[in-house]
Amino acid sequence: MGEMVAEILGFLTDHFGEDFQSYSRSLVEKRVAERVRQLRLPGLAEYRQLLQCDPAEPSYLSRMLRIRFSSFFRDPLQFELLRSQIMSSLLPAPSQGGFLRAWSAACAGGEEACSLAIIIDETLQLLDVRPKVQIFATDVAEDALEEGRAGYYGAGSLGGVTLHQLTTYFTADGSGYRVAPELLSMISYCRHDLLDPHTFAPPESLFGGFDLICCRNFLMYLDPQAYLRVFDNLFRALNPGGVLLLGKAEAVPERYHQHLARIYDCGNLYRKQQTGRC
């Protein structure tokens, strides 16, 4: 199975001009086997042939590999720690004005980016400060970015939103809710491939320099080499003193243990040391 899966990943890489070969082999094997069962095909050889003959199938498989499940305030403890204990420390001094820059990497449909925007706005209201806020929300899938730009979400994805947040930052519209324009204005949705070897941060951000980076539940789907390569870029893009949020199943590579301090025993939040360099 391994050789055939490698061929399938090579085909997707050539077809889209994007790196599919850095995905975890165990993940890919599970997704391909699931697709073969869905189509009731005899085996991988037949599926490999279908990929070449059916113009729609490569896109379908690519969506299966790029798992896009998200919701508002996914992992509530992590977001509450960020809101109540950390966010104020990331703001520039009121006398200095300045910028607060955040990056939601592999943002899917934008739920995470909007969650960050809500937390940031609540903090600004509480402290009565108004720095310029820039949240860059990136994904490799254009249809996911379009969902984020539209700012319309079904009620099912809003389970982590409080009633106060719902009435403050959303407007009911049909069977779902629209994000308030002032919240969307804080977010720039742009395409960025975290596996692209030629960039380390969203080109629209010009130079990285983020005070906050969320890259949650993406690294866990990569092979060890790609995991470290992407992590290198995240570390490079994070300002000294900045905070990194990872998913529950993700960890800081050993080479960065002395450069990223875990802020709490729980929550998977890390602060880049002021002198941290690799």
C-alpha cells in the first residue's frame, strides 16, 4: 500500500503544483482507503486510474486530506487563557499607539480568525486602547478563504460563542449568523501554503513580525521533516515576546525548548523568549 500511496501523493503534487508528499503517510493511507471504500473500488490500483481519468477526483481527494473542520473558540480553555491572562501583555503601550499583528495559519473557513478578533476587541474595549489590529488569516484552499471573507456561519459552528458575544458581534440571517463588519475589517484573508519552501510568512504581511500566531491542528498531519520545516517558519515569523498557540496533539520540537517557554501547564500556549534565536 505504501508504494501506491506515494504514487498518489506524487500525482497530486504534480497535478496541483503543491506539496502533498509532506503529509503523514498514516493519514493519507486512512483517507485513501476511506475513499476507495466510498467508491466501492476493488483496490488502490483502480483508484489510481480513476484519479487520472476523472477531472473532479483529484480535488475531492485533496479536500479529504486537508481536513477543514473548525468552530468558534475550539478548545475553550486555550482561548480563555489567551483572553483573560495573556492578550493584554501583547498590546503595545497606550502612549506608543502601534500595531497588534496576529496570524491564523491554516485558518479553514475563518472561525479561528474571528475568535481571535473577538478576544482582541474585548480586550481593547476593557482597557480602552485602540492600536491598529492586523489579523492575517491564511489557507491554501481558495474556497475556504471565500467562506471567511463572506463571514456567514451556520449556528452549529457557534457553540463556543457566549450569548453576549453573539449579540455583540453577530447578526442573525436566515439559518445562520453574519459576523459584524467591524470585526471582519480586522482580518485579511489571503492564500498561503505553509509547505511552500519559498516563503516563511504570508506575503501580504511583508515581513512576518507577529505578536500572536495560531497554528492549530495542522502540524499533526505532517511527516516529521515537514513538521520541523513548518515550525521553523512559524518561529521565524513570531516576534520576541510573542505567543504561539498549538493544537492539543502538537508539541514544540526539542531544538526550540530553550527558545519557547510554555506559559501554563495546560492550554498549549508558548511565549518566544526575548533572546530566542536558532
